[in-house]
Amino acid sequence: MPRILLHVCCGPCSLMPIVHLRDEGWEPTAFFFNPNIHPENEWLKRRDAMREAAMRLNVPLLEEGSPLNPGQWVRSLHGVVLQGARCRLCYRPRMERTAALAVEQGFDAFTTSLLYSRYQHHETIAEEAAKAAQTCGATFLYRDFRTWWWEGIAMSKELGIYRQKWCGCILSMKDALTQQKEDKARKAAQKAERAARLAKEEEELRLKKEAVAAHPNKRARKALARQAAQSAANSKGTLP
Ligand code: SF4
């Protein structure tokens, strides 16, 4: 059976590549090498999640490196901090090391679980992996593991494997925190708007009821009461 070195970025993303490479007849070995993950406790959580995934799927796991200090990692980007551009520089050393290790240990090919994520720059990963393969004479196996996106999520939840909230680097962590704050503020604004609308409608209804009660004509009172009931029903029907 041909042996393949599968670079793994985290536990959840590794599941479908392992399953489907096996389906194709490959014998995968996982390789956790991700110095881009910050802070250190997050790196440890993802490493442990990968150990858990490897144990559950009974796949050998190689590990290398440790998390770089966030400042050191950002300096390694030489000022390229824009999401997308910096990601290429983040994929590069991981693909280079995986390709080199595949050659060192006599694997028939290598690939990466980064090709599973819908949040990654898929084509850039494939380009960097192909370049790394060419440089050291390894064989890169391209697969679009995104096909099994939902199955992978379901499986990681079923196995109870830790699912991270940001891509990895300190910059992506800040982006995720900003996004969370914006989402929270938007939801709070929507809630306040709905409460104000309800209060306004209740006040209008109260005024209508007062007008009905104060009207001297009995028939007019009944007609106004019907209108008030109808408008109350209409307003209920339009509320989200
Ligand atoms: S967002 Fe993710 S892929 Fe991009 S640089 Fe940060 S850790 Fe790397």
C-alpha cells in the first residue's frame, strides 16, 4: 500500500482527509507542524486535539516544532500582514517542511489537511505545496477535501474533538475577536430596536383604548374597539 505523509493543521480538519485517503488505498501518516498557532495554550489544545483524532482513527502521528512567540512570528512576515498575502507566507514553511520530511522518510507522496478548510486560500496552498514538492523532489497529491466539509464537521462533533475559533496566528485571533464584538453589537442593536418598536405599538394601542372608552357614542365606541382589536392583531402578525 503506498504511504502518504499528511500534514495536519488541527484535529477536525484531519478527519476527512484521513478517511478519504484510506478509501483511495493510501496508508496515511499524520504530521503536526504548525508554528503559526498562537498563543501557546491554543497550540497545545490543537496538538492535543490532533493526538485525540489520531488515536480515534488509529493513524500514526508525527509531531515537530512548537508555537513561535507571536511577535517573532509576525516579524517573520516582514511587514506582510494582510490576510491572504500573509497566509501564503504561513503555508510556505509548513509545506516545505512536510515535503522535505516526506523525502527523508521515504513516503510516496504528501498532502495537507489545509485543503479541507473552506476558510483557507485553497489555490495558494496547492501552489505552495507544488513548489515545495518540486524543490525537494517529493510528490504532492492534490485533493479537494472541501467536498466532505459537512461530514467532517459532523464527525468532529460526534467524536468530541476540540474545534477552534480562529485560524491560528495572533492576527487571525484579533480578526475573530473583532468579528465577535461586531456580531454582539449588531444583535444588541437589533434587540433594542425591536423593544422600542414594541413599546411604541403598545403605547399607540393604549391611546386607542382610551379614546374608545372616552367616546360618548355607543356605536362609535364599538366601531373604534373593533379597529383597535384589528390593528393590535395586525401588529402582532407583523412582528418577527
Ligand atoms: S490567518 Fe491562518 S493561514 Fe493566514 S496567516 Fe494566520 S494562521 Fe496562517
